[in-house]
Amino acid sequence: MSPQEIVARLLYRDGLMLVIDKPAGFAVHKGPKGGESLEDYFDALRFGLPRAPALAHRLDRDTSGCLVLGRHRKALAELGRLFKTGKVGKTYWALVEGGPAEDQGRIDLPLGRKDATRGWWMKHDPQGQPAVTTWQVMGRSGGLTWLALEPLTGRTHQLRVHCAAKGWPILGDTIYGSARRTGGPGLQLHAREIVVPLYKNREPIKVSAPVPLPMHERLQACGWQGEVFTLLD
């Protein structure tokens, strides 16, 4: 990714916060093994400030969509508080294998580390940290279901583990779904919308990210009508 490309992915900008459209396949920050990450390009998003913005939260490498950055320390502290206290609304779109019989529901399954050798891999663990997700069916087609998922907590791999534990893993999930054996189209999970109550006397900031091309065909089969999006200049 070039500096120009990350600027072109800007969805929202004000004095405190940026929201960018994260591409799937990019780590948001360097891991223990190093390698390229989105953070390498944040200097292009300073827009006149003395320091580059920094991550206010995380998205998995293979998840696309709304990623929030704080533009300076005070902004990061406030955004961190909002995320930590569950004040930020997050809606993800996912295509899952099979799907629930009902049209909406709630998953309340605590999560813990799978084992010490598997890094961030997680599992349902009754003694783990509380993890809650609500879901709604948006459409169905050919053995796939389009879900809108809202994580009410922010555990690692929460949506992926919750969907898999219910018997409808996210399509393309190489850790918790059938793609670990057969391959697949890439993880079909997209951070569609984020709602941030950043300012006391204003409406919350609501930002949506355009659906990535690898999800278009299957979403359209499930009834999605498509959209027209214009990124910021």
C-alpha cells in the first residue's frame, strides 16, 4: 500500500478522529514476527498535525471495514474510554455457512485462550471473559446466510468464535470454519458501520464502509441491493 492509497481509503476526518476503510489481508500493527502493517502508512494521515494518528481499537488481519484512529493523545484517551466502556456501536456484516433457524438472537458465550501455542486463537470457555454478540438475519441463499452482527463486548476473534460455536462459521474462516481444511474466498467479515459518541453536544458520528468486492456476489445472492459510495477527497 502506498501513502496515496491509504489517504484514498479515508472515510471520516475531524480534529480528533479519523475513520479509514481497512482492506482485508493487512495487519493493523506489527506482530511479533514484524512485517508490513497499516501503521507503516499512518504518517500520510497527519493532515498538518505534528504526529501521526494511532489506533483506537483493532481489527483482525482478514477483516475489512471501519477502523478508528485517534489524531493525538487526548483524543486517543477519550476514544479508548468509549471503546472500553462499550459506548461505541459496531455493526459487522458476515456471510456464514448454513445459518440460524431464527431471524435474530443473542450469543452469550465467555471466551478464553485456546492454548498457549496458538497465539490469539480463542475458544468458548465457561471460565473465560464475558463475550456477548447480537445478530440479525439480513438474507439467505444457497446454504449461506447474511448476518448483521453487533459485538457488545470486544474480545479477540469474538464474532468468529461465536458464529462457529453456534454451528454457522463465517465463510472463509481458516481458523474456526471449514476453510481451514478446504480453503475459501477469504474471510467474509466486514466492519460495516461504527457509531462513536465523541462529542457531548452533538449526535454520535456514524460512519459506514463500502462492501469489499469479494463479498459482493454472495451478498447480492442473499438480497443485498448494492450501494454507491464516495470516499473523502
